[in-house]
Amino acid sequence: MGSVGVPAIGTAILAASLLCCCVPASRIVARIVEKKTDTFTVGGAVFVGILIVPFLIALINRTAGTLLSFHIPVMAAYAAIAVSYAFGEGLGRLACISFGCCYGKPLSQTPGLLKGLFAGRGFVFFGRTKKIAYSGDLEGVEVIPLQAVTALLYTLCGVVSAWIFLSSYPTLAFVLASVITQGWRSYSETMRADYRGDSKISAYQIMGGIGVIYGLLAASLISPEAAYTPTDFATGLKGLWNPALILFLQSIWMIIFLYTGRSTVTGATLKFHVHQDRI
């Protein structure tokens, strides 16, 4: 097995193992916190991922890694996942804008400073199939553009932390990506209007705070490995250009699309009729 094939297998095993834990968690956590069976929570899935990644990588190294002769550097992989999450969540908020979920509070109920900052720049959603309309009864109401703020902040965080990671500072990249994303998740809950549980401090705020603390502890306890090879972007692209890995990632994409892309909340009706005057 060549030098490209081994990392590809390790990447595939790590991705599959992580998704097998986090994808079901996205629904289970939402069911526990929001008492809803037909919704997903990225925050809950990410929280589970943050907790299990170091142990999952260690387990893979001791099992499949030993068998197939590969080793995944724990902190480097942890950092890469954190940076990827920043990009994924940032781009994912575009879907929130489209669907009208994860919406901010009405500007009329917002304190003076934020109200002045976003006045005339807020989001106004129309359409009864938007979540803000059928769940929050805020159709046509100007709200804080929280999805856009999150998208910009996370994408910028992803760019900066990716640059740091590619400069061979995985621990710093991990700390930056995890602290900013989880810290903002916790703080931004104070500006959201969608249902986040019955407590004054939501479960997602607590998860975000724990995520920050856990990330800092992980960064201090997981030391960079002596065998860690400095980041090489060209080698990474070469490793990605593997037919088996590409097909594997496409398969994962299709499974996730089928699992999350089919709404059980909204529906549609297709109707045909005959123009009587043209018979």
C-alpha cells in the first residue's frame, strides 16, 4: 500500500467513524433539548464531536492503524476537523438564511446598541414554509441577521485558522477555531428568537461553554507528536486525489443528503389540470 493510500484509508476511517457518532447525535440532542422528533441540531452534533475526537483517533490508531500501518497525529487531525467545522458551519448558515431557521430576535425587542447597528440591515422573511413564519410567527418582521453574522465570522475564522494550520501550528489553529466557534455559539444564543429549551440559559449555551473549556484543556494536554510532519498543502491535495477516497466522500455526501435533505416538516403537492377552454 503506497504512501498516498495509507493516509487516504486513515482519513476515510476517521470520517466514517466520526459521522456515525455525530449524525445520529444531531437528532438525539435536538430531541432531548427541544423535545422535537423532526429536527436536527448542528450544535449538539459538534458538541459530541468535540468530546469524542481525541479518544476516537486514539482508538483508530490502536486498531485499524496498527493493522493497516498508518498513524493519525491526534492534534493535527483535531485541528483539521476544527478548521473544517468553521468553514462548514459558516457556509451552512446560508441554508439557514434560505429556510428561515436559527433566526434572531426582532429588532423591536433588541437593546439600543444592537438595534442601531442592525436597523435597516436586518432580515425580513416571507413565506409560510419558512421556519421563522410557522414556528416563530415572525413573517414580515425585521430580525437580527444572526445567520449572516455567523456565516461571516465563521468563514473568516476558517480562513485565518487554516492559514495558521498550513503554517504548521496545529495547536494554535485548533484553539483559535474551537474557541471562536464555540464561544460565539454560546454568546449568539442570547440574540436568537427560535425555541432553545425552557431554561433561561439554554443547553446549547452550556454546550458551547463546555466546548471552549474542553478545547483549551485538550490543547494543553495533547502535546504535538515528535513524529509530526510539517504541513504540506501539495501533499495533502495529492492524497485527496485518490479515486477510492473521492468515491467514499461522494457516498457519504449522498447518505447525508438523503438523511437530512428530505424534510418531514414541510410538504409539497403537484397538481395537473385540463384547460377546458382549449379542449
